[in-house]
Amino acid sequence: MQAKPFKLNPKKLLHSKWTAVNPENKEKHCMVISLVILDVESKVVEAVELEAVMTGRKQLMPWRELQKCDVWKQGWQL
């Protein structure tokens, strides 16, 4: 059974911190370093760029992926 996604405001994602539930390559803790906004007028957030704290690797993903409780936890957790 998949966990129910929690509410997340895409406009408050910049500089937010996340913990991967199943980290790979010591990339457990990540931070949103930029937002991808396709339409400047409406300011609708389409995606986020995450940076792994340990390795500095960056990845682009749809912001709604962060709502998947079985993949991401909000904040930096142990």
C-alpha cells in the first residue's frame, strides 16, 4: 500500500531540505537549489533542481515527486 501524498506548496520549495528514504551513493540529504518555471507570467512551478549535500550531484525532477512519502521525507532526518 502506497502512502498518501502530503500537501506541499510549490512556491515554498526553494531552499527546502529533503531526506531520501532509500539513498544511493551517500546522497541521503538534498536541498532544492532552484525552481523551473515555464511560464514567467503565471509563475507556475514545473520542476525543482535538487543538490545532494554529500556529493554535490544535481538532479532535475517534477516537484510533485517530493510528495511521495515512500521516496522523500521533508527536512533532514537521520
